[in-house]
Amino acid sequence: MGILSRASYIVRSKVNALLNRAEDPSETLDYSYEQLRDELQEVKQGIADLTTQKKRLEIQQRRLEENVEKHNEQAREAVRQDREDLARRALEKKKQKMNEIEDLESQIQSLQSQQDNLVEKKDELQSRIQQFRTKKETMKARYKAAEASNRVSEAMTGAGDEMEDVGRAIERAEERTEKMEARAAAMDELQESGTFDDALSDKDEIDRELDELSTDSEVDAELDTLKQEMGTGDGDAEGETETEPADTETPDVDEEAVESELEELQEEEN
């Protein structure tokens, strides 16, 4: 098989497949029904034309018959008046008209035979059309029911083209949602770790670390102060406490309040 033959075969196959998918049996049946009705109309038109032609010949035949009777009377009158020559001419015309009448009768009979044949075909075709119409409506109802049942089955099983598109849309939506969730989590992690500089701040990573050290130093100093106030400082604080007179009174400290403040500070640091 040559290249052109193969190409032609492939094109015909593709076109045939497209036509099969695009073909609607209901529309095909309706079109066939209309074709039959058009054919019936043509048959009826043919019968009407034949009948018209036959009627014209019959009218012409009646006129010839009237002429035959007229020529017969002329021949009689010529004989009564001893005009044999006129009588002969009248009889000759009578004979000519009778021959024409015979030809017309033959044509009329032929047209009548054709008319009868067409009428018979018309009746047969009309009966077939009626049967086809009944079958057409039955087939259309069956096709519609099968089509509806098929759509329901495809919807329930997800095997149809539309459901396949819906399934793919859901998969794409889930994939995009997962990507967005992962990206949002990554941005939060990078933001918390300080990997990305704050777009609204002019501080870099070194500035942030220095700020953290300064904050830690301030917290440590405040913690030492609290320890000294509570008498729980380091060794130097203890030595100073021992050299103080015995009668020196220590300030009253609300231990519960101090513990509460320490817990709040620890929670804020965490």
C-alpha cells in the first residue's frame, strides 16, 4: 500500500469515526422518514400529471367524436342533395377523425395503465411510510431511554467523559492545594528562622543577633537584681550578708508574687 493510499485510508477512517460519534439515530430516523415522504409526494405528483394528460386526451377524443357525428350528418345531407362529391369528402374526414380517435384511445389506455401502476405504488409506499413512522417513534423512544440509562450509569460509575473531566479537575485542584499548603508552611518556617529579611525592616541578620544578645543581657541583669533582692544571689552577695549586723532586718518580700513574675518571664522567653 502506497503512502497516498495509506493516507487516504487513515483520513476515511478518522472521518468515519467522527461521523459515528456525531450521528444521532433520532435525527437519522427523522431524516429517512422525511425522505420517504418526499418520495411519496413525487409519486402523487406523477399521478396528478398522468391524470391531467389523460383528461386532456379524453377531451380531445370527445371533440373528435363530435366531429365524426358532424361529418356523418354532412354526408347524409350531401346525399339528399345529390352531391356525391361532398358526401365523399365528409366521409373521408369522418374516417380521418375515427383513426385519430383510435390513436387517442390507445394513448388513454396506456396512461390509465401507468396511472393505475403509480396508484398501486403510492398505496404501497404510503403503507410503508406509516409502518416506518411507527417503528421510528418506537426506536427513538428506545434510544432516548438507553441514552438516559447510559448517562445515569456513567454518572454512578464515573466512566463517562464528563465524569472523567470532573475527576481530573478534582485531582488538579487537590494537587494545587497541596502545593500551596506546602509553600505556605515553607514560608512560615523560613520566616521564623529569619532566613528571609523582613521587607519592612532595614536590619540584617547581624543586627537581629545583636538585638537578641542585648535582650539576653538585660534579662540576665534583671534576674540578678531579683536574686539579690530575694537574698539568693552569688557568693559576693552572701559574704555581704554575713558581715551585716545580726539585728539588721531583711525587707519583706512577697514570694508568691515573685514566683508568679518569674513564671511569666519564663513563658514570654519560651
